[in-house]
Amino acid sequence: MCIKTSAISMLLTACWLWTSSSKSVAQRESVPGTTFTTLHSFTGADGTKSFAGLVQGKNGNLYGTTYFGGTKDDGEVFQITTAGKLTVLHSFCSTSGCGDGEYSYAVPVQGADGNFYGTTYLGGSNGDGTVFKISPSGALTTLHSFRGSDGSQPLAGLAAGSDGNFYGTTNLGGSHNSGSVFKITPTGEFTTLHNFCSKTACADGQNSYAGLIEATDGNLYGTTLAGGSHGDGTVFKVSQRGTFSTLYSFCSHSGCADGEFPQTALVQASNGNLYGTTILGGAYGSGTIFELTLSGTLTTLYNVCPQSGCPDGNYMYAALIQAKDGNLYGIMQVGGAHSSGTIFKITLNGVLTTLYSFCSQPSCADGQYPAAALVQAANGKLYGTTADGGTHGDGTIFSIAP
């Protein structure tokens, strides 16, 4: 086993339940008057604790999941219009023994056939999680039930490959119980592409909490929370046929100045480089935002929490996105003006701007502790979720016009 895994797992579990060159530290500024709208406050019956982001379907509506809530309090899949009308499509654990899955951390992805594909953390015929398909009207099909040897407890959603198949990761299970990378067809044919911790001291990585992206070179890229040359996580590349290589091992610099423990998925920007985050390490020990070339050269763009009280936010548990204006947008789960999380943008050169601090409204009606990536809809607005706060304290769905 690689070192530090149990310690960082405890940190992450606590968070969920409660809810290489280096450039200079980014400039920071506040943008008052940003247009923020709370579209929906979860009630519990219609879901609670959304740790997943949203995806816009071809029909213009947004789709997502909640970890708890719904008919059985085991989470749900929902649809919401951009005007804020929410419809529950499926409540998990609706079949005997939770064969349809329970507890989803992951945002679904829409396939070419119009259906949405996603994962559940637990449930299925073996209790180790599932891959499911759900139609826009709510008809759910379990495509695969993990059984441990082929992976267990997937935390991330799926990536739609250019070949029509879907690709994903599991946190545990596989031949070394350290997670796996897999491929699944729209009809449920399942293939394990890589078992983590296959190399000495888990040099290939261990425990992937993040999903994959397909880059312009046709390869899939992802991160592992632990493992690598120093036990502090990796960025890896894997082909659609399973050829695997480690691009970067974190904590390669003195004091882990390059960051440690990447939890989120990567995004490939218009310049061809990959961008991601770490939850610890960096100049202040609170994580980093980094840039990585496809050949593995890392640049630290931003060191989290450069000021006392973390006015720009802290805890990078959500992936970045690139919006139509070319900037990257992201979420910090805590910190900010009210210690309840922030929304920010950062240029590809590392200039960070805090756009919104959560809990700015009485009783945190606007939400608290966001934990998932944003999505930009066709109307140009950014949409997201919070895991807490809102009118009922069960989280919110919001939009922001930066």
C-alpha cells in the first residue's frame, strides 16, 4: 500500500459528510454585482446533498444527481429547466436490494442515443456500485454492477469517447483494491483497461476520485488521489485500448510546492494544455491550480489561500471548466467572505477573480459548500449546485452570469 492514503481518505470523508515551474501568486479582486440566481432549493423529498454538477441535455434542460433524498433517501436523478422547474426522474434503491444503485456522486453524461449514462457509488447486485442508463423521461437501466474484482465504489461520472463508448474510473476494487480504469459500451459490455497499484509502491497511482477526459490526441487523461513516485497522487494517460502511462507524480518539488492529492478531473483548454487542481500542497499548503502539457511539464498557476482567512476560498474539490470567453471557472468549497465557498474565474495566465461568495443571503438561502464543477449552458450562464444551505438546508441549484 502507498503511504498517506488513510489520512487523506479521512480528510475527504469528513468533507463529504459535512457537506514544474511556478508563476507568481495570482492577482485577486472582487466583482460586486455579479448576477447570481438561486433556481431551486432542495427539500429532501426531491433530493439533498448534490455533490455532482449538472449537464445540459440536447433538449436544453439540465440534468444531475443527489447523494441523499428521494423516495428511499438513497439519492436520485433529476431534470431542471433553466427557469428552475425541477422534475425527479428516478429515485435510487427503488428495486429490491438496491439493484438499481444508491448514492451518486457523479454527474451523468448524454450519449449519442440521447440517453444519459452515469454511476452510483454503492448498490447494484453486489453492493459495489453501478453504471446506469436513463432516458430523458426517466426510464432507468442498470448496465453493470461492479463486483469488486472489476472495480468498486465509483466516485466519478463517465466520459463519452469518440468511439461511442464510455470510460470511467473506480476508487477501490480491481486486482489490487486500489481502483481501476474501465470501458463500457452503451449496451453494457464491460472491459477493465487498467488496475491501479500494478507497479511497485503504486507508482502508477492509487484511488482515482476523478473522471476522465478525452483529449484532442485521442487519449484519455485523469488523476489519482494517491500513489505515484511520492505517494501524493498522479496525472495519467491511457489509450482507448488500455495502454497506460504516468505523466506526472505530485510532490516532486521540495515541500510539495507543486501540490499534492489531486481529486478533480482535468480540462483541456483551447491552447491544448490540461488544467487541474490539488487539495493540498503548494506554497501555503492549501492546494494549487496547475497547468500540464500533454508531454508532462507542470506549471503552478495559483497557490490557494494566500491570505489569512482564505478570502478567495479553499478546498479545491470541484473540477475547472473553460467557458466561451476563454477563461477557466471553478468552485472552492469553503472560505470566501462568509466561509461557505466561492465561485471564481482564472485566466490561462493565472489571474484569479472571485466572482461570488456563498451564504451572502440571509440564512444562506443561496446555498453553502459547493462541491461540484460548473457547466456553461447555451445561454452563456454558468450553472451549479451546492451541497448545503438553501431554504431547507438541503442544498441548491444556482445560475450565475459572470
